[in-house]
Amino acid sequence: MDFGYYGCFRRMTFAACVFFFAIANSFAQNVVAEEAEPARTVVVRAGRLFDPVTGRMIDRPVVVIAGNKIRSVSNGTQPSISGATLIDLGDATLLPGFIDVHTHLTSNAGGGGYEGLGISSPRAALIGAKNARLTLLAGFTTVRNVGAEGYSDVALRDAINAGDVIGPRMQVSGPPLGITGGHCDNSLLPFEFHHSAEGVADGPEAVMHRVREVIKYGADVIKFCASGGVFSKGDNPLLEQYSPEEMKVLVEESHRLGRKVATHAHSAISIKDAVRAGVDSIEHGIFLDDEGIALMKEHNTFLVPTSYPLFWFEEHVAQMHLPPWVMEKSAIIIPAAKKNMAKAFRAGVRVALGTDAGVYPHGLNGGEFWSMVELGLTPTQALQSGTVNAAELMGWKDRIGVIREGMFADMVAVKGDPLSDIRLLQHVQFVMKNGVVYKNEISTPNSAALGR
Ligand SMILES: [Zn+2]
């Protein structure tokens, strides 16, 4: 018998259907509440635990997890908890689940250019399902996905939250906002196709409408393009795209509706105008100058340096078969980015980790810790950028980014000490998200060890 919405609407009026499903849902919720079991308890032991708030290691930690939350963190003594499962990670280092605030789960490396025009939104969502799994298994238990046509990122986020697909917890932007012909438009086809990307909006009024629209269809965060970029045909990363007036309206409206704003900005002028407009993060920031650095510090704006692709590209560009305009722009951008990121790090601009995974293969996200250290952050600062800082930028400081009582049980572990070898973070051996273990190459859970 068919009790689905479609079957209902074939047989009843609209009002009758709504009433029927309201009753059915309230009944289902009551049943779940009555049958709810006490939260499962897991105890995790390790050699060290990295606390990004203090920047210190805690020796011999014991973390007690009840359901999807951390109940307690102590050291040395092991609590006796009846029926708990023990996960003994030996002398491994336990860290908070990593956070990537700039990813493109719904696209694959090398999928841009004309080939990308053949990818439908449903196909992009399924590409996202594959990449979400790779990203989680690389230790990234939370990501912010910045830019997806057709709201394929909304579908992916909802599928992960429903437990249909394995992946990190997500904040998503839907289509990124941008000017006609800009980096967030799609300028591959000639005029007669009349094709624009979904986020295109010109003028303050259209920008305000577009912000409201992407929120209507599921955006948690607003992404826009303030300057030209590398992968877009026919624009210039050294120029500004949105005017200061448009940026001001965009940011005000987003904030008024409770959304943070992430801004793709390469040129020095676009960075400064975006910071003055009140954006929460500058993504890439390639041509950041001294005045821009001072402004970012004054406004407490986060820099998301997306530095690993700069190194990855140098090694792999020959095999990527990229369009000529991408090659020309990369040659200018890579050396400038390395120099200016190093300068921003020295000046103490606040940094949140973002990988731009999707322009290179997903699952290599841990390389961003290494590349930021290569450009001047200490290993502790790099880890903070991918945990507490990223959590703060996402507005989730109260729930993720640190292993402490009351936070979601999102944790990873590596053998050895990542503060002396940052490359260890590129191969995590243990991943837990929301209290569920997704990867454990270190130990076998043992409930007998804790006694009953
Ligand atoms: Zn990006």
C-alpha cells in the first residue's frame, strides 16, 4: 500500500493530505521518544591530547563520550563505567576533528572548463557524496562548502544529516553571488546561449534579492566574488568586480538574516573594500598588501589562505590539461600568493584553514597544515586555524573545534607528535564524528576491558 506523499495527493485534497501527515508525524515522534535508549558510552584513551584553546598537549587523556557528545576529559585515571566500550589508541595523539572552511565537495579536480558544462546538478550531488566520504576519512569532520550550482551542496548536506551519506557536518552556500561576466558567473558559452550562473546579480537591489533567494533555498553562509579569479574565462584577478556599494548591501542583508559572508578576493582593492563592507572572511587574498593587512587586523577579519593548491599545482599542473587562461593566471598568482600569505602570517592576521579541495583531489586536505607551516605559521598555529579558529568563523565555537565537555564528539588521532612533524596530519589513523567511529587503524574496541 502506498502511504507516500504522491499516493496521498492522488487520493485526497491538499488540506486532507497536510492534516494526515501532521498526525502521522506527531505519532512517529512520540514513538521515537518512548523507545529512546540511554546514550551509548565510549571511553577513548590515548598518549596525548592536543587542546587548541591553550595550544598545549595533555598527557594520557581519557575522554568519555555519551551518545554524540563529550561527557568528560580527564588524564591518567580511567573511570569505571558499566557497559562502556573502550577504544585504546595507545600512545597516539588525539586531536579535535579538523575543520575546512573552503571546500568544493560537489566538483572534482580538472572538471572545470568546457567539460564541466556537461555535469548536471544531480550528478554534482553524487560527486559530492563520494568526496564527502574521502574528506571525512582524511580527518575533516566539518566543512564549509563555498559555491555550488543547482544547490547540489544543500542536497548533500541534508543527505549527510539524514544519515543517507557518509560525510562531514556541513555549512553550505548554494550558488555564489557575482557580477555578470565575473568569476562567479560562467562565461564559457557565446552570447546566443544566454547562459548565466545562478548566483549572478548586478546592482544593490538585485544583490539583496539574490541573498534572500539563496537563503530561501538552504544557504547557511553567503559566498560572493569580489574580484576576478583563476578558473574563470575572460576576467582579471587583479581587478575588483562588485562595487563597494553592492558589497555593503550584500553583507548587511546577509548579516541581518543571520548568515556569515565568505568572499573570494584576489586583488588588493577588492580585499580592502570587502573588509570595509564587513565580510567575515577573505578567501585566498592573493594580492593582500600592507594596508589590507592593517584593515583585516582592525576589523578582526579572518584570512582563509587556501595555500596547499599553490604547492600541489606546481607539481601536478602538467598532467591536469587545464585551459590556457588558467595556466597564464596561475603563473602570476602562485608566487604572489606565497609571498603575501607569508607576510600576512608574520603580521598576525587571524587565519582559518581552507583547502580549496576540488581544484585538487579531495582527501588531500591535510596538506593545508603542512603548506601553512611552510609559509610561516607554527604547527600549533596551523592546528588552531583548522580547529578553534575555523569553528569561530563558522559560528560553531560552542559545539566543535576542541575536545571538551559538552562539545560534539568529533576527534581524530595520529601516531606520533604532529607538533614535531606536521606531515603526520596528512594521514590520520582514527576518525570519530558525532560519537561514531568511521576509521580506526590503531586499535580494536574492547568493552570487556572496562568491566560490567
Ligand atoms: Zn574555492
